[in-house]
Amino acid sequence: MSNARAHPGAQLKVVILAAGKEASGADVELMVLQPLGSRRVVDYVVENALQSVSSGDLYIVVGQRREELAAHLGPDYHYVVQEEQRGTGHAVLQVYPLPAGFRGDLLILYGDTPLFRPGTIRGLLNRHRLCSAHLTLLTAVVDRSLPYGRVVRDAAGRIVDIVEETDASPEVREIRELNAGGYVVRAQTIFPALERGCLSPRNGRARLTDCVHDLIHSGLRVESYQIYDQDEVQGVNTVDDLVRAEFILQKRLYRPRRQEEQNLVSFGTGGWRAIIGEGFTLHNVRRLAQALANEVTRQGQEKRGVTIGFDRRFLSDRAAEAAAEVFAGNNVAVTLLAEDAPTPLITYATVLKHSYYGLAFTASHNPPEWNGLKVFRGDGSLLQDEDTRQIEVETNALAPADVVKIELELALASGIVRREDLTNAYVDAVESLVDL
């Protein structure tokens, strides 16, 4: 996993509880290491954590088969061992000796709850800080029965209790506001409470929710941040849960705004596409062009260069020119088509010019408010998933200062960028293959 930037706000450390025993069957991987989409269950939780802290401020509580988890995630994080499975509160307490003198907040997440959106975590942290709360928890109002703790409020809407389903009366079980399993709490508040012992009346295990119950009743300021997407609360503890989580990810994949809230470049089927002015911006075009230029340079293919074309969508021509400026700034030769062109023409031109990459600024069949980019190899084929994932990671790590470019006029004058009209050549090539 990559090292994220440190959060500029108040001091924060993240604890991920991943010491549970659950696995999907005998002699198979831990449930948190099961494949989910293109990654593993725990990877989504770690990714959410790294948007707020650096890897050095991330503590992962591990238990049985901890070597497998550490081998997958890598050495960048603090691994804290919970030798005995004595509850989630006991698991958090294992972190206590490590951040010596820490007086900030802890964000506590569960390793088997991978579907929180990045915006949800940001909203939780933001509300906690703005309300100067001692404890802020994630809640969700759902329309179906789920085995989660119920959030009990008084007439004024203040949280007065968290009751686990196993401890709840029939009346409390009718409550549809659930404790979703994410907390921000002051370290100076949670650790003393855990040391006092927040034990379940049922089995004597130190559950985190029992500690939260005690904090609520101690008169501290307790706030909540509500999730509105019920899918986010789906945990992964069984094979059936894993199937449901996979379906939720598939639904998100086909929701058009899925990545734009973070201004990320994300490839889908056939390339990158986003709403113009939100995700599709010249800033993102330049970052993506820089990542592609970096790969051309690494492969020593600057002279083969790239072919860039565009269709008639809004900003397609400007995006093509912006990309050309970036490739030129990196000493990568560019063939820039002189007029708008369909994708097959751009593919043909890429092969004809023997370019390393072909770029087609288009959003194909998507509505007119969309635009995007298709990237081809020199033989006209689309990039493979592993290639696009690498490009995504590199693009999204780039800041504006990382982009190298020169003005288009200078690039054209120097010859590093050449405008060419290949329409007639394309038509001739098609006619040569078709009996007219």
C-alpha cells in the first residue's frame, strides 16, 4: 500500500481492528484477506485510513494468522498483537502503550467493514472536530433488520445509549438507527475508560460498544455522523456477506460520479471518463498525460512518441492540445491530428505512425456532459487492467507542480509536436479493404 500524506488538521491516529478469527472456511485465508473486487477486503479499510493519516500513524490490531495479514499489507504500518481474543475494547487497549504522550484523536475502524465511502470518513472526522466532541460515531438508518447495535436517543435527539442486538429488548430491536462501526474518540478519553474495564454483562468480554455505552453515560459530549447509503454498513463476516459486498461494488462501478468526489482519475471499460468540469478537467488531463509520458520515458520510447486525436465533444480539442503540451515538455514526440476524428481513425493513425501510445479524447456513447480518454497501444489494442491500475495510481499521486509542459506554439515550432491530417489516408485504407 502507498504512503499517504499526513492530515493537516488535529493530531490523529487510526486503529484498524483485524484480529478476528473469521475465515471463509477451513484452511483458507482470513475473511479480511478474501478477494473483493480487484483487491482484498482489508485493503479498502486501509485505503480509507490513509486518506487521513500517513502509514506511520496507522495501527492494525492483528491476532491469529497475523503473518498472512502483515505479508499482504507490507511493513509500513504498526502491527499490534492481541494474543487473546477478549473483545474489541480489549483490542483497542493493546494500542495504548505505543503512541507515547499522544493527546489527539483516534479513528477506530473494523477490518471487516470495507464499504465506507471516503466522504463518509471525512464527514465523521469533520463533524467530530467542529463539534469539539469527546466521541463521534457513525450511524445509519436502515429499512431492514441487521445484527448491529441500536442507537437510542432521547426526545431532544441526544444519544443516550448504544445497545447491542444480543442485549436489546424487542422494543429496542425495532429501532432502525444502527451503530455502523466507526468511531472518532479522544485518546485521553478512551484509554482510561478501557483500563477501567468495559465488560459485557453477558460474557465478561471487553467490547468496544460497552465502552462507548459507558462514555455516553459519563456525561461527555457524544455526537454522530449519519450515513445515508445503507450499503455502506455491509460488513463481511461470511461468504454470503462477501457476495453482497461484491454486488454493492458493482453497483458503484456503474454510478457515474463514483470517483469524482476525490478528483481521482479512474479507468473503467474502454478508458477514463468523467463529467466535464467536475472530474474531466484540464488539470486531470495534464496529470494523466504526465503519468503516460513517464511510462514512455521509462520504456525509452520518446522518439516513437504518441498520436493524439479528439472528437467534437466540448473540451476534446483543448484536452488534446493540453496533453500534447505535456508530452512535448517530457521530450516525447507527438502527432496531433489536425481535426476531429472518430476513434477508429485515431486507432488507425496510431498504428500508421508506429506510436507507443494512441490517445483518443472522447466519451463514446455517454451523455454530452461527459468526456474522457481512451488509451491505445501501438498495435491499436486497449490497455490491460493491470496497466490502467498502474497509470491510475501514478496519475492520482501527481500534484500540479509535478507536471512538465511547454506551450503548444513552441512545441509546434520546434517540431516535437506535429499536426497531421490523416483523414484521407484512413479513408483510402478503409476503401482498400471494402469492395465498394
